[in-house]
Amino acid sequence: MSDAAKQLIGTAMTSASVPKPFAAYAPSNIALSKYWGKRDHARNLPLNSSLSISLADWGSHTQVSPSDDGQDHVTLGGKELALDTPFAAKALRFADLFRTHAASAPLRIDTNNTIPTAAGLASSASGFAALTRAICGCFGLTETLSEAQMSLIARLGSGSATRSFWHGFVRWDKGTREDGADSFAHPLDLNWPEFRIAILPVDVGPKSQSSRDGMNHTVVTSPLFNSWPDQAEADCAAIESAIKEQDFETLGPLVEANALAMHATMQAARPALTYLTSESWTLLERLWRARQDGLRAFATMDAGANIKLIFLKQAATDVMEIFPQAQMIDPFSKP
Ligand code: 2P0
């Protein structure tokens, strides 16, 4: 069966120019309505739509250039990586999608992440989005391919990368086509300057299980997963409406409920999968107690132990007092 992303690349590469160095940036993102479960593994096609907020200047800077010694090179944070390390191998496998049409193009891929290591946030979303932009720029395709088309292509690297092409709120429509032609993201195109995010780091080490494996294990073994895709689709629509109305009192509870429902599907998997640790739950309990005392902040959690809070600017002082370790992000600040 044909693949829409590969077809797009193939068509675009017929007008590729001689490779030249090109640097790109993409922000990381946090899903407010989660992507959890695939209908197609090879294409990272999701079972449900999702909606995220981008993390402004927390993301990935990637430069792709023609290599001057005939060999591929991959660096991360200024350090040259062996080409068989997972990061280098994944980046080159992705670059190969383009190079099947320009086979003799050895490349240098230099990536620097600006996400504080202490925040413990995975960067595959910003990494594959920045890599897609930089490869397209290197081959002179930035006029040929739209942002939406690049979002569709980045999906082949990592699902969450689909949402990392814009600042602010971004929705990834699941699409229904088998070739993935209608599964890409678009920005909601609205400003909400008071909107804030705080990261509460819990465990900044590598994940116990990759989200890719965790997702698949949940889909295959969790008896609670059956109810997830419809619920997630409904949550995504309701969360989009609440954002458009800038109705935080509706948005916050929906975001928290969506994250807890995703984690419930994992806990019901056989054997159970849990990314949340006792420290995560302690923080959630502290949040819930603070909410009873009037704090207007809500939590979301991904495939890791860290807690992320959403709130409005007026709650920032209280959030910092209750959670002094919070790392604050202003997603609509101008970079
Ligand atoms: C999300 N996560 O919507 C969800 C919530 C984790 C929990 O997208 O297999 O690394 O590369 O498509 O994008 C993490 O999954 O998975 C993720 P692949 P990805 O942000």
C-alpha cells in the first residue's frame, strides 16, 4: 500500500537542489489531549486525535549539511555519536527516506536540545520536527513543502513530532485514510497570553519503557483500552472548544481527566504498566489538596513520572509557593 508521506518526499525530491547547510528549530510540546494507541505502526497513525501546547524556546535546534568527508556524521549537544547509537541510527534512518532519491548524499546532522536536562522531558517530538525542517531546507524543499506537509512527514519519525511545527496550541487530526494522507497537524491560531505551564521534575533518567512499547502493550493487553479511542476523541473536541473560548475552568478538569484516563488504561494492562511513581502521586495529592484550598491549577502526565501543571498567570505565585521546584514556561512569550 502506498504511503502518503513517502510519496510527498518522492515528489518533492524531484525538484531538490544541491544540498546546502540549513539550520532549523522546533519546540517540544505537551499533549493536553493525549495520543495513545496506533492504528498503523509503520506510519505512526493514531487511533485518536490529540491536541498540544508547544513549549516556546524549549526544543531542538538541528542543522543538516552535506558532509565534507563522504561519511555520515551525527552529533548531539556537540558530541559526535557512533552511528549505531539509537539516536544516530534513528536520525539517519529518517534521513534515508529522503536519500533514496539522492543516494549519494552523505550528511552531517547536528542537534542541540534547549530543554533543561533536569526537566526530564523527552525530545523526540522537537527532535524529529527540527530534523524534518532541516533536511527539507538542506535539499531546498522549504518552498515546495508546506508546514502541514512537513508535519505529515515528521509523523514517520515520531507521532508527537507531528505537533511540533508551530508555537501555541496545535491539533493533530487522526485522519482515516490508510495511506496517512489526512493525518497531520494544524495550529489553532490563537493567543492566550495568560496561559502557563510548570514542569515538576520527578525522575529525569531514561524511561522504564519507551512510550512506543508502552502504547503497544496497552493496546494489545488492556481491557480498559477499548473505551479509550472514543473518549479521547470526545475529550480532544471538548478541549479544543474550551481553548477557543479561553474557558480555563472547563479546560483544566478535562485535561487532568484525559491524562488520568490514559494512565488508567496502562494500569489495567497485563502486566500493568505504570510510569507514575510514589513521588508523582504525592505531588498529585498536594495539588488536589491545594485545589480544595482554591488553587486553580490542573495536572497532566505523559509516559514518565514527571508532573506538568497548567494554570493561568494569576495562579503563578501560588504554584511557585506550593511547588518551589516548578520550572515555569510561558508558551506565548515571544522568542
Ligand atoms: C502524547 N505521548 O500525546 C503522548 C502522551 C506519550 C504520552 O506522544 O511511537 O514518542 O514515536 O509515535 O510520539 C509519546 O509518543 O511515540 C507520546 P511514537 P511518541 O504526547
